[in-house]
Amino acid sequence: DTGVSQNPRHKITKRGQNVTFRCDPISEHNRLYWYRQTLGQGPEFLTYFQNEAQLEKSRLLSDRFSAERPKGSFSTLEIQRTEQGDSAMYLCASGERTGLPSNEKLFFGSGTQLSVL
Amino acid sequence: AQKITQTQPGMFVQEKEAVTLDCTYDTSDPSYGLFWYKQPSSGEMIFLIYQGSYDQQNATEGRYSLNFQKARKSANLVISASQLGDSAMYFCAMREAEGATNKLIFGTGTLLAVQP
């Protein structure tokens, strides 16, 4: 078990460019989440997958953002036509529900820090 | 709607002393889970401790304990015998069992600095 892995760790891009981040969850976890965190704030939910199905998207996720989990394993988050306001840490987490829905523990990766210039 | 409030932006504690980080929450769901995560400067969110709304006893995990006061809707984290490595951001989080959402929502965090 190598934990949740995210690549790249850092990404610097120019406004208007497209960027893609990758997340490899813990292998036995069927649920995968994307969060965004800005300086001085807690993580904000963006979207989550159960296996390959994207079950919920936050209204924070504009149509410039798209996430996929094609085979129910790794996931990608793409941002098209980046804006300076997209600069943030993008965190991926995975979890496996056992028992009550409320007790699912999430395990996070180290995140991808995006800077849009 | 579910909400998490952490009113302490930052705290200092002397090494080897205990410290309490405050967290209050709001929910109308009778079934929910409360979590604490630690985020060191490396950025990774590290799970610390979990408390279910129906749990009769306060959760403990090593030096971490959760002071759960359901009537007050508070879930304070107590760290005993602070160590220099405890210096980090600490986030309280909650997930409701019912409803259409499965997301874990976070507070704004408390920055803990442990002084030698």
C-alpha cells in the first residue's frame, strides 16, 4: 500500500493554457474525491467517483473543469483555459465505505499546487 | 445545511503540554461523522481521529482524543504531550449520513505551533 499518489506536485502555467492532473488512489478503494484548497482555507469539495461513475459535482466545478476515472482506478482532473483564480492546491483522496455512510475515512495525497500566471 | 466552525486561527503550545483545538458543527442529520485531519507543511492531509454521532464514548487514538459534546455540537481535539512534530494545520471535518451528498466538509483550520 503506497498511499494516494498525485502528479505533478507543482504546475506553473500561463493563463489560458490547459492543465491535467493525475491521481492514483489506494488500490482497494472504490471511491475517489477531488478537493481544492486555497491559502488559509480548508479543502473544498469538487467531485467524487464511485468506481468509474462520477456521482456528484460541486457547483464550484465550472464547465472548464472535467474529471474522469475511466477504469475505476486512477483519475484525471483537467482544467481548460486556466484563469488566475484557478491557482490553488488540488487534493485527491480515496476511501472505502464500510458500515455507515458517515464513517468513511478519506486518505489524501500530497496534492498538486497549481500556479496560473 | 452542514457547517464546521473553527474559531482559533492559530495557537501556541509548549512542548510536552496538552492543547485543545476547538471545533463546532451544525447539522440537522441525526447520523453523522466527525473527523480531524493534520496538514503539515508538506501539504498532505493526514487522518487523525474519527467520532460517530452515535458513539457513546469519546474517540481516542494514541495522543489524540476527541472531546465530543453532542448537545453543544462541539468536537474538540485534545493533543496530549505535544511534540515539535505536531506543528501543523489542523482541520475539523464532518460528513452527514443522509441526504444527497457524500462529501466531507472542512473547517478553516487552526495553525498549531509547538514551542521548545
